[in-house]
Amino acid sequence: MWRNLQDLSGVADESARTVSLLRESGGGSRRAFLKTGAAASVGLVVACFMPPGMRRAFAEDVAKKPAQIPPNAFVRVAPDNSVTVLLKHSEMGQGVWTSIPMVVADELDCDWAKVKVEHAPAAPEYAHTVFGVQMTGGSTSTWESFAQLRQAGATARALLIAAAAKKWHLAGTADCRTENGFVICADKKASYGELAEAAARLPMPADVALKKPEEFRLIGKPTRRLDSKAKVTGTAEFGIDVKRPDLLVATVARAPVFGAKVKSFDATKAKAVPGVVDVVQVPSGVAVLGKHFWAAKQGRDALVVDWNLGDGARISTEGLRAEYRKLAQAKGAVAKIAGDVDAALKAGKVIDAEYEVPFLAHAPMEPENCTAEVNADGCDIWTGTQFQGVDQMTVAKRLELKPEQVRIHTTFLGGGFGRRANPQSDFIMEAVEIAKAAKQPIKVVWTREDDIHGGYYRPMWLSHLRATLAKDGKPAAWAHTIVGQSIFAGTLFAGAFIKDGVDGASVEGAADSPYLEAVPVHRVDLHSPTSPISVLWWRSVGHSHTGFVVESFVDELAHAAKQDPLKYRQALLPEKSRERLALDLAAEKFGWGKPLAKGHAAGIAVHASFGSYVAQVAEVSVSDKKITVHRVVCAIDCGPVVNPLTIEAQMQSGIAFGLGAALHSELTLKDGRIEQSNFHNYVVLRANEMPRVEVHIVPSTDKMGGVGEPGTPPIAPAVANAVFAATGQRLRRLPLRLA
């Protein structure tokens, strides 16, 4: 699915093609492509446009409207020489606060020390160039706007050069050049700040020259993050930091089981808590409003709510597992098929395996929160969100406002992993509902327990795989049945991602596995059972389960064929494929095949997701049934590189995130209730468990991919494969637990 999105955009270093598309789509006029505006405090403002042909609008009502060409990104050059980039993507630790401004600054040729960054407001102007709505997700932020931002920076630079030439009464701009925020011609020199206002009054250039890769000063160079100082000093504003006049803090008593409804409630004891101001019922439950968080929390603890539990009270993990196993024995909706699989399986010895992964919470370090004010002229929202465009539309519809009357002020996000990109805008709508009822500013704060018990989860998945081997050991037939809830069903994205009963996110990494190209007969099919359990994309989405399943099963086949796991994969992957190049580099840097410390063993995995190709080798040891991961060597091909430090950090981050799920994390249900509540029993990776991680980047000029999520899928199978090498036990369920 995500590879298809990459193919739709094709933005990696294709700026010239973008300009051509703009002209073909009626954007050839200067005003249709770029605008400028002047203000005494701003100077030069450049906004970049994208053609309608590069837009994907998923909401049905949006799709029916004629395509517009709104601005997507802005660059401000001020008289004080500062350059401000308005970031349409949310910064949640993934590094776009630095990498995206690097792209603009490089083409602008400005002084990097003068660059500032702000989160852009919620507006159609900042829509994602592929998804058609303002959002951050799918590891797309850099590649989707790379060409767009280069064009914006280059246009601003051309205008500043033109302003300098006019100021110096030159016949043309051929003799002018730029350097570190200055326009230079012979012995003349002017700063961008001096030229900004004059540049803003000039007509847009019909065309601008982009730098050649060898001319880049910033792109591709290790660059320290711009947001680090604010975060280290505590001056960075996260959603939970927001303060407003007359602000009340609210906590909400939400349904104890999925689908439950409030029957009645008694607020007497809650209102008796010092600092509690009011108790109101809202669609998500019952809200307790206090002068501060502790009052609201204590008031909620004292609140008495009688719930109508409904059918959700009968849900259990064991019941779901039994249902899934039964479904897995039958064929589902076909995602990919070649040949007569049933006949091929009957013709050989079948290797049969069942894999399972549990429900998982996102568990960001900053739990969900949102501050909302509803007043006569609209609604203001302060929060860390990944889904500004959807949130704005959802709130506007509920309050019967125009979208522009819903003003979303994006703060830094204390982690997201997909939880803050919710199609229902749950934590935002909750704050809006309470603010509307209270008629004053409200900050809703979720506790960790609230998030674990009443949040949205990575679905539970069960896979049934069968394969036969040819004489050379390669798979001759392959059947993979996947069972799990659809994350897109019932959302505005369903029409785009569910085709013929197959949710593309459920089968990504399995139906498009490169191994299938080497298997003459294969089938991947899907069952999508429904449930009141709320599910959502989780870091690496479908790849979070298919990466573990496919790479573990391939390892099983390698051992069944009595072949080295690395050589087996190499034989199945084309020599020059991007998977193979990443695999070979990781194996080389690890020293695959060389002796390890006594009691240590290695496992390998390679997986492509979000346009990037990642291979990992994990070195583990096992003692008293405890798995220790000592070292991970990671190789990634993500195409052209903007900031190597961001890639290294995101691979480390993805590995840590995936290791938590591989070794510890799971959510279980009993009588419709999630049994875990906080980090003491929903365990994530601890600091002392973090292995040494080495990251190597495959030199590549192929299509640019993402880096926020691709580091996560390979780590669980790499560790599981290493555990098998160490113990002979094939662990097919996450988290990994030895018998």
C-alpha cells in the first residue's frame, strides 16, 4: 500500500517534473504557482503551490468538490535577516523540525544560524501533497514535500537576487551569486534582510534553477537538531504545558468496557472534593472539571457512575484467539494469488506455522491532552496532533462552524506513534464538547491509565502460513492467511484503502513481499472480523505484524532446507534489489558467520516499508529464559538523504520501540476490560535493556523513502531468529517467551 503511495508521488529529487506538472495543470502562470506578499515586519513571503494531480482527497465530500490549488508551504525572510519556515508537519520527535528547514535553507542559500521554525496553522494551504489533508504520518513528511520545499527556497533566492540587481541598477542577474544569506556581485554585497521588502514587490520568476546535488551545503550533511535546546531547557511548549486565562482542567470517566454507555451517575462525592468546579456528561463519559489536575483527578475517583456495559463485556483475549484460529482455517478475501495453491500444497511436504501478535497501546510519554476554547467567533484548540486537517473538519462539523473558524495551534508532541492521528479526533472532540458545555476554556488531561484502558490499539493479529519446498530448498508454494481487525473500516479513508474486502494496511508487507516473486505458486488472503475494540495505526502499521511473521517464517524455511539464513534470503532476493543491498550491508558490518561470544547467537531480518529498505542483525543471549539483546546492526536504504543524524536517530528509536513489543508489551482482555494499566504491567523497553545499535546507510539515488517507522518491523524477527539459533525454540508469538 505505502509503496503504491510512493509511486503516486514520485517526489524524490523530481523538482523539474513538478514544475512541468504545474504548467500542464494550468499552473503555468506565476500567480498560480507562487505568491508573494509584503509586510513591514515580515519582508518576503513565499508560498509554494502543488498541482491538483498530486492530491489525494479521501473524504467523500471533499472528493466531489473541484480541485483547488492552495499554497502548501511558506518561507518568510524578515528584515532582521531571519528566515522562518512554517512547518506543516508536526514535530513529535522524528526530526522534521530540522530536516525540512534544511531543504528550504539549502536552496535559499541562507545563514543556517538565522533559521527559525514554527508549526503552521491548520488550513487547506498546508495539505499533504499526496493525502490531500494536513497531517503527519506514514513516514512521509520529508519525501512528500522535498521537491515542493526546494522550489520554495529557490524561488525566494531568485527574488532576492533580482531585488539586489535592481538596487544596484544591473542589466541582469547573471553576475550575482548568493552566499550564507547575502547577495554578492563583484564588490557589492547586500544581506537578505536588506533586500526582503524589495523582493516581495517583484513579480514571480517564471522558472528557477535548483541546485545540483553536489552543490548542497546542508542536504546530506549531519546537522544537529534545531529543537534540542528548547526541549533541554524546558522552554518548548507541549500540549500539556498550555495555559489560558480562566482555564479549568478536566478528567473524564470513560466506559470501562468497549461500547458501554452511561446509565446514570451521582456527582455528590465528586463535587465535595476541594477544587472541583462542576461535573458534566459528555458523549465519551462523565467529565469532572477542577481548578487544577489533581482536583479533577480526585473528583473523578470519587464519582459514582452506573454503566450499561452491553455486549463488550463478553470480550476476552482467549475468545478472540479461538475465533481467529477458526477463521484462519478458511480462505479469506484474496489479496494476492498466483497459481493453484491448494494443489501445490498437496503435492509436497507442508511446513505449517501459526503466528500471533497481541493488541498494543501507543503509550506516548506525554498522554493525550487538549485545550479548547469555544466562543462567539469560533473555536481555538491547543494540542499536539498529527491530524490537523481531519481535526479541523470534525470540530467544524460538530459546532456548525466554517473550517477556518476552528483554529488549531499545534504544539510539540510528546510522542505520537499514530495515536494522535485519530480519524474520530477523539481526544480533541472530547475537549471541545466539555468546553462547549462549560462555556469556558478547558484542558482535558488523560492519565496513563486512561490511555491504556480507553485508547486506540494496534490490532491483535493471527497468521496461518503453509509452504512446501522445492529440491533446491526454495519455497515452491506459499499460503498466508491473515486474521485481524481493519484499521480503516468505518473511517473516511475506507474507500481509498479497502478494495474487494481487503484492507491494504492489514496485508502490507505480506501481499507485496519480495519473496513471493521467487515463489511460483502463492496466495495471501485476509479475514477482517469486526469488534467494538477501537483500533488504530501503530508505528509501522501493518508491517508491525507482517514483518515479524514473514521474516520468521522465511527463517523457518531456511532451517528446514538446512541452509544458512543469510544465504537463503540472498538466493530469494534479486542481487541488485534494494532489500538485498541493505541485507548484504548489514551482514557485512555485523560480521555474519564469524564466531560470537560464548552463549551468543545472531538472527537476521530484512523488510521494506514506507519506501525504505531495512535489514537488521541482532546478537542475543538467553539465560534462565531471559532474552538479552546485546547488539543490533542496522542497514537502511531510504534513497537520497537529507540529514544522516535523523536517520541514525530514527533507526535507534524504531529498534527501541520494536524491542519493547518484541520482549514485553501486550494488552489482554478479560470480561471486556483491558487488564494492563501503566508501565508496571504494560512494559516497554527499559534504558538498561537498550542494546548497542550501529546504523549504516546504503548510498542510494533511488526514490526517497521514510525513516520514522521502517526501523521497527525487522527487529522482532531478527531477535526471534537469534533466539532460535541460540536455543532451538521457534517462538511464534509476541512478546517472545521461552518455554
